[in-house]
Amino acid sequence: MHELSLALEVIDLVSKETQKKSLSRVFEMEIEVGTLSGVEAETFQSALEMVVKGTLLEDSKIIINQTFAVGTCSDCQKDFNMKERMATCPDCRSYPSKIIGGDQFRVVSILAE
Ligand SMILES: [Zn+2]
């Protein structure tokens, strides 16, 4: 499972980062998952819950923010939120001529002491 290896990677990164700064507790971590990032937010969240046990993220509040890609319709020029890569304009069902954002997968912030 792709999300599971990503979850392990995030924990690894956070562990290294907190070690470097001599921090021992993480209160909160915020992660941004774009709808076109190839990561399924819910699957990622449950994968993360599975692997945090015994790590310094075990009791942390983990916030997963899903961000949408915005496509511009190639026919009516309307901007619309894209939940998936093949999303079409809600009005004319055309594919977008331009897509902005939605491909990020990143740790936005970590609150630790
Ligand atoms: Zn349209």
C-alpha cells in the first residue's frame, strides 16, 4: 500500500527533525494532501494511525487537510474543484484546459517541544 509507506516516511522525517532539535514530544502535525497528489487522504490517515503507535507521534493531534485542484473548463472557462484527475466541468462536461494546484503532499507544520 502506497499510503502506508508514505506514512512511515512521514514518521521517519518527523523523528529525524525532532531529534535534530532535541524535541521529545509532538503535539500537533498538519499535513496537506492534494486531491491529485495520488494519495488518498482517508487511507493515508488510517495508515498513519496504524504506524504511530510507539513513536513520538502516538499522542499527537494529526490534521490532514485535503486541498482541491482547480481546473478551468476548456469550453466555458469556468473554474471548478477537481476531486480527481479525470474530473470534468460540472456544466458542460468538458475537460479542463488548465489545472492549478492539488498535487501537493507535504507536512505543513509540526508543533513540538
Ligand atoms: Zn464548462
